[in-house]
Amino acid sequence: MSEKRKLKVALMNCSHSHARGYYWFVGSELFDVVACSVPLEYRDRIFIENLNGVDMFEDDEEMLNAHPEIEAVVMASPNYLHRQEFEMCFKRGIAVLSMKVPTLQLDEYREILALQEKYDGKCFIELEMRSSAELIRLNELIKSGKIGNVTSFCGWNLSHNPVWWLKWHGIPEEIYGKRVPIEKDSNIYRGGALTDHPHIFDAIQYVLDDEIEEIYAETAPNMRNTEVEDFAFLIGKTKNGVVFSLDPSYSRTENPADVIGPGWEQYPKRVEVNISVFGEKGYILGDVYGHWIHHTGKPNHNYTSVRCSGKSDPRVKVSEAFYDYVTKGSKPPITLKEHYKTMCIVDAAYRSIYEKRPIKIDYSL
């Protein structure tokens, strides 16, 4: 059997907390990391020592111009840079692995889709929970009919806030793209928990093979001194009549630190993603983020969480699927156009909080 050719990739910007989930590309059998771009103000916060030997730049376009051999990028930048980075890449025929959110603004999202069509661009959305064994099993069990017709769904994605070591997460113009008050006369702006936790909005569509029809959302006073929302709580119904509640809040506390490390976490967990699905014949409880070891971190008693999934890590599966997408043309688990629906849900939730009423979701382009 012939060896697989290595895909020439670059890590773009590297200031997203998920970026280091792809540092393993260096030295892998599938990828050849030829360059990375990192803003100077983030170089001491993102474990850049793991990229020793990789040609490093401060500017994204300078990196792409210096390395015309780049075939794909991991777009790990603040959200407000995505529109211009998509255009840089699509014009050059470079495939994009986008961290979670292409953009939160639907008009800008439509511009990105237009660019993709114009240049026949390739984009793969990193929603790694789509590749988790737990979510796949949930989908299989529901389709099997074991719990009968689904009547309700409850999902929550709770975590700490990385704003202390990745400052752009707390700057509305950088995480959301502009400064929009979350409520009338509020000094809290869009760009917090709802922006950073789109997984459960994607998961409910994937697990139920359904679409959200109407949503109502509320927020609560922040527990942190930040300008973006800590809390969001959502209820609604799907087109098939399933009632649901969703909670994507930043409700895990942390010890503010310049760089994440042992002792930054607070009990009980760094991240918690759980899903409950109830049907006419039974129910399913799913712990999507259960593959962690939690310990007290002796001798200093720093509470620490360590991921223990190894090669079953969903990001490894995402990476392998991305490789096949770029080299073989296989269909990605979720396309840029399909992910637009998830951003419609998030946009409707923000509108509901601001207008204090349920919002019927319009998925049209």
C-alpha cells in the first residue's frame, strides 16, 4: 500500500483556545506544517514552544505570500478576522478548517458563502463534538426507535471563560464583530457564552435530525467583570414538536491567569457538556465530555483536569476527515452552508434576549 502524501498546512493566527488541539500536526503522518502566524501579544499565552522549527509570522497574508505551497489552513483566529481570512484563502485555492464560528453576523456569513461560491472554496467547520462517540451513539439510539418518539431535549455546554489568557474573548468587537448591547441600556454586549458555545445548537439538530422552529432566551447578571455575557438560558420547540432547553453558559469559575495551567480550573469540571433526551418509551442521558481525569494536583493541591481520550479525541477524527475532504473530495460532516443554520439559531437567541419575546427562526439566505 502506498504511503499517504502529506498535506501542506499552516496554522493561522493561533490565538483560539482550540489551536493547540492541532499542534500534533507537527510530525504527523498526514500533515506537513510549513508555517504558522501568531500575533506578538499572544505568543507567550498559547504554548508556542510546541511549534519549534515551524516558520513563524506575525501577519497572516505575509505568511501565505511567503509559502505559496500551503494547501490548507487551520483558522484559529479571533472571529472578527474571519471574513478577510476566508477571502485570502479562497482566492488562493487554500482549504479552511474553521474553528467553530465563521462569523456571528448573518450578513457577513452570506458574504463568506458568496466568496466560497465565487472561488469554489473549501471549508470544513470544526464542531468536534459531531465526531464524539457519545453524540454519534445518541443519534443512533434515537434513530433506532428504542425510546420511541422524542418529546423533549435538554442540553448544556458549561465552561470557564478563556478571556484571562485570550483577551479577544472579552472584547465585543473582536469576538462578536461589533458592539451590540445584549439588552436595552445594558453595558454587557453580545459575544460571550452564546458566541463561544455553538455545539449544543448544532447537537440538537444533528441528534434529532430536526430544526429549531421557535426560541426564547434570557440572560442573567455576569459573575465576571467582563463586557460580554456569562449566562444564557434558552427554551423552545423544534419543527417536529420537540420541546427543549439549552444552556451554553460560562458558569464554571476560574482563577484569573495570564496563561492557562494547573490550578486555573475550579471544581467540579473545566468543561461539561451533557444531553438528556426523553421519548415516549424511555430516555437517554449522555455525558459528551466525560472522558477527563480530575485530580487535586499534589503536592500543590491545584485542581487539574486532563483529557484522556488519546486517539479517540474527536479533534483527531476531525483532522482525519479534513485530510480526506481536501485530498479526496469527501463530504465534510457539516458544510459552511449547513452551519449557517446554527448561526441563525444563535442570532435568534440574541434577538430574543434583546426584544424579550420568542423568535421564530428564519433560515433563508
